[in-house]
Amino acid sequence: MTALPPGAAVPPPELRGVLSTRESDLAAAASDFGNLVHLRPLAVLFPADAGDVAAIVRYGRANGLPVVPRGAGHAVDGQAQAPGGIVVDLTSVARVRAPDDRNLISVDAGATWQAVAEATLPRGLVPPVLPDHLGLTVGGTLAAGGFGGSSHRHGSVSDQVHELDVVTPGGELCTCSPTRDRDLFDAVRGTQGQYGIITRAALGLHPAGRTAIRHRIGCPDPGTLLAAQVRLAAGGRFDHILGSAVHVPGRGWQFVLEAVAVFTPPQAPPPQPGIRPSDGPAPETDVLPYADYLGRLAPFERQLRAAGSWQNHPHPRCNVLLPGRHAAGIIADTLAGLGPEDIGESGSVLIYPVPNRRLRAPRLPKARGTTSVLFGLQRTAPPDDPAALRRMHEGNARLLARALRVGGAAYSARTPYHDTRITGGTAGMAERLGPPAHEPVSP
């Protein structure tokens, strides 16, 4: 069934899916995880296939209507909203096919990483890089670039792609890869959906163990944390290396290194990280199924949803990529001015370095130098405190401005604080694709 968006000069094309103007669908498309921006579209497309996506892009172009893709709605700044336009809800296109004999898996853009892991882990396989939160969609993550705990070894999620199906801003459905239409392949990875809508991806897989051993080690300051992370990454014994900052009453910000090795018993786990802890809590080690480790944030999400924080609280998040030589100082200075109320009750702080040589997608944002340090303030604001929300936004703006001054980058092609819209491209790209067709996709 198709519904005609009000104000469209030309009726929509015949579609296999549904073009909806139901109030509930419009309201859902005018919201996201950030809970900061609420812009209503004229209609929401639930496509049945990539052909529907291409048809609606051509229709939108003919009628001057923005067409914006949306995944699971995890954007924080309204990137996947389309005021006066059409939102394409890609979660209706979510098929995950079986891995083939080349250890590749073909996945529709609206599938979640949880669905991918469930299809591959029983076969002893997993994508080399997964985002920390498996509830994100494949298409949205690839459009953003995607970082995870194994990025120190394998780069971004978008570096693991072997082939993509993409709908260009002109409404052409194309298949691209490193050897086929390379310009398009490079243009859509890590550019927030500005040069095309990813509808399918062929992802590389590698062998996965069954068990994870996780070590958590306290570090006294961000410099010690980063040095330990770099040392462990160079050693090559740990599959996931992460870092965080936690505010402890009476002690201030404490830094935690997380190093995870994956193995299959009766194989012995790797030795201890061999890092001397700070004078804080003793190191913690636990052993758990690898599937549980990959899905470690799911219980936290369920808890936040049950409390209403996930849906109803603003999430003014800021993720920047800092040059390695400036990272420790900027992180220390930033956190010195923050208390737990500046992050929020369910907020967190992420810190981990990624060697730039691992980041091969050419348009993925990265910091100047040899290392990009992801520094993420995953803030949650009180729902009825505009002053607190304003302070968080202002703090994010200061952090991003400082990062850019020293050669850092925003981990986003568009934020409320800075516009890094891509205007150029490889030879012939701008002429072929034209200007960006829509705002960034939501994973």
C-alpha cells in the first residue's frame, strides 16, 4: 500500500514496500537516540528491497524532496531526519545470508550486528571489527566508518567490506568494490551517507574463538593508559583493547584499561598483560563466552530502556579523534573540568588509540600523525534541565574546537558544532554524484 505525501507534485512510483504517512510512523522518524532534534518528514518508506530505495530517491529528486536513510535510530543530532521529505527506514530490509566458502557474508543494510554475529559465531567466524553496541545497523555503521575494540589490529568496520550495493543520489542502484567502481566504493564509506545509500554489504569474516578472557587494569592518568594500550597493541596478543574513565567519589577520574583475548579451550589463554596497576583497585579478570562479551552492552541497554533513560533523556554525545601526541593532555584537561554530573548518570567516557595505518577507507575521518585516539564523551542529560543540557553542548563545542586546532577530527561528517561536509572527491566524482543528496545516515 502506498500513501501520497502531501505537497508532492508527482505521485509516488509503484513500490513493493509501504510509503506511510501514519502519525505513529512520522513521529518515530522525527526522533532518535539523541532526543535533541525532532523534525517531521512528509512520509516514511519501509522498502521491500533496494529497488524501492532507488525508486523513492528518483521520486524525491524529481519533486525536490530530501530522502534520508535511517537505520535503528541511534543518531544523536537528527542526522537521519528529513523535514519536509521522506525517511527510508532500512530496518525493513534486513536479510542476513549464510557465509560462503570464501568466508564472506552478504548482509542487507538494515540488519543489526547482533544478527550478523548470531549467523557467524556458530560457524566459528566473526567480522574482524564489530562496534561496541551490536544493536547498530550494518549500513549505518559502514556509512559512519565504525570503530571497535579490535580497531587497533584491523582498522574500522568499513575497512572490512568487500562489496557494496549503493543507491546513488541520482537513484541509480550500483554494485561497487575495490575493483569495481572504486570511486563510489570509497565515496560512501565513512562519509555519513552523503554520497549514497548503502543497501547491502559483503563483509569479510575471520576465525573466532569461543571464550574471552578480559582483564581490567587501573591506570593513574590518561598518558599511562594510552601508553599501555599502545604497548599491548604492538604485542599482538590481545584481540580487543579499550579504555574508559570513571569518576570515583573522593578520587576523581580513574582510568581503566580493558584487554581481551579470545581463545578456544583446551587452548590455554594468553598470559596476563604484564602491566603494573596503579595504587587503585586490584586488576580484575573474568572469563566469559565470546558471544556474551560481544553482546556485553545489551543488558545495559535493557536496563536503560526499562528506566526510560534510553528513550526519554537527551544524549548530547561528542566523539573526537585526537592526534596521539596531543591526546593525553587534551583528555586530562577536559576531564579536569568535568564532574559526574557533566557526563550523566548513564553516560560514559571512552578512550582508545587506533594506528592510522590501519584506517584504509580513504574518506574516513582521522587525526593528523600516526595515531588517532578516539575520545568519546557519551553524555546523558537530565530530561528537564535545559541549563545542564546547554553546558554539555558548550563543553562539546570547546572539545571539538580544540581537537580541530591540533589536527584532530570529528567522528562524524556533520555535528551541531562543526560542518565537515565533503565538497570535493576523486576525479569525476562530484560531476557524477552531484552534491550530497541527504544528511548523514543513522546506524
